[in-house]
Amino acid sequence: MVRISAADAISPAINRTRQFLFAPPFRWGTFLKVCLVAVVTEGIGTSFQSSGGGKGHPSNPAQGNVIFHFTPEMIAAIVLGSLLLIIIGVALAYLITRLRFAYFHCLVTNTRAITPGWRLYREQATRFFWMNIVVGLCLMLMAALMMAPFVPGFVRVFRQTQAGGAPDMGLLLSLVLPLIPIILLLVVVCILLDIVLRDWMMPHYALENATAGQAWSAVWENISGEKGSFFLYAVLRLILPIIAWIGLFVVLLIPGAVMLGAVAMAEWAIHAGFANASGLSSVIGVLLEVFIGLLALGFAIVIGVSLGGPISTALREYALMFYGGRFQKLGDILFPPIGTPAD
């Protein structure tokens, strides 16, 4: 087992990433599959947002607030919709947790097959998933308790607006400004929890079939012995992906603008060419515009996965390189003793 500092772990993590993703035999299908799993498991995804419809112009003031008069049917629909979203969210979280263990197996054993790790760590991943659910609920409870004192003030602002008056800006600022440090604190706590759970505790779940208490005890023992090293790791773990994505953005800024401009010109040309068309010709024009749009979207997704996959993989390799020097079983796999063949 080789103990590597947080700074020194960067270079071997990059080397392992290059070896894992690009070593022969290189196949584009396998590369894209592995990169997609890496992007999904590292949490680089999309957030789903919904927005309300446009504002109407009621003929009398009483109609302006009709949206806030909830009928029993509306309440039932909201409750059912919320439950459905929760179920979908939990199912996706479980799927991602299973994939994280599967990708962990890929990286530590240097194999690009996802299925073996998916099957091997089913029990551990399930327990780790429920532990994350408990931690998430505790975090939500903490956030609710921290924000509870501000609820009456926001209710007052809401009622003022509903009554047709302008909101009290002094009151609104007195509510929003103190929330900023609270939100930042919650963000920091979430980041630290993510590092502790995924980077340090998850290997104990996978390789030792540890419980939450056993995994945390082992992690805390390591942290207590090297507080400075673990602190530096946490800082670098936060900074490195930001640097990587900024660099990638700068490199791709001009090519991305050129591609976006080409797609826009193609769409404009098709739209202009079929502007006066009718019947079948009009339908063909619409289909061509949709086809160009879908083609551009698919190309953008492939590029995003192809570039995000190596960054996501490097982050996971970085975590393995650092903690592998503090966890005997993980270290023996990553750094086999002399004379012992690697798996």
C-alpha cells in the first residue's frame, strides 16, 4: 500500500484515467458507454424545472387570485404528482447508486465491463443507498430548522402581494440577506458529505461489506491521523473539477460557437426556403428543421459525454489514488505488493 499525498495523487489519477479509457483495444462504443456511466455517477446531469403558464388579464380583481383557490381535485392532483416525482427520484437515485458501485469495480479492477460490478455489489449498494436516504432526510430536516424562523416573514410578504399591494422591500431584504450565508453553509455541508460518503466510506462498503458505523469509524480514524492531508484533499477535490471545466469551456468556446452558428444558419435556410410552402412541402420543411435540431442535439450529447467522461473518471481515480493509501484492502488492489500479479 502506497500512501500518496493529496497533491501527488493528481498525476497517477490522470495516468490511470488515460490507461483505462484509451488503452488498446479502443472501441468507440465501449468508450461512450463507460463515459456515460462516469458522467451519470459523478452527478453531472440535468435538473428538471417547471414553470407556470403566462399571466392572464382578468376582467375583475377577484379573478386575479383564482390560481390560489385550490379545489379538492387540484390538491389531490398535486399530492399524486408529488408522490410520483418522489418515487421516480428515489428509483433514479437507486439506479445511480448501483452504477456507482459498478463503476468503482471497473476502476479498481481496470475492466470496462459494467455488469460484473452491478451484480457483485448489489447488497452493498442497496445498504449504501438507504444510508444516503437517511443522511439526506437529516440534511433536509436541518435545512428546514435553519430556515423555519424566516417563514412567517415570507408569509407576510406573500399576503401583501396577494392583497394587491407592493411587497415591503425592507422586510424582503431582511429575509433574503441572512439566508445567503445559511444557503452557502448548506452547500458546503452537502459537498463535504458527498466527499465523505462517496470517496471515503463507499470503498469500505464495497470491499469490506461494512455497515455505516464501521465505515465511518474507519474513515474517522484515518482523518484523525491526517487532518491536514484530508483537508487538503477536500479542497483540491472541490477545486480540480472547477478548473477542469473552466479549461474545457475556454478550449471549446470558439468551436462551440462555430457549430452553433452553423446549426442556426442551416435552420434559418430551411425555414426561409419553405416559408411560402403549403401542404406536403410545408410538412417536409418542418421535418427537416426537426431533423437538423435532433442531429445537432445528438452530436452535442456525444461531445459532452466524450469530454465529460474523462473528467468524471479522473475525479473518481483521484479519490481512489488518495484513499487507497489509507485503506489497506483498496490499496492492495490498486498497488499490488511486489511479486503479486494485479487482478
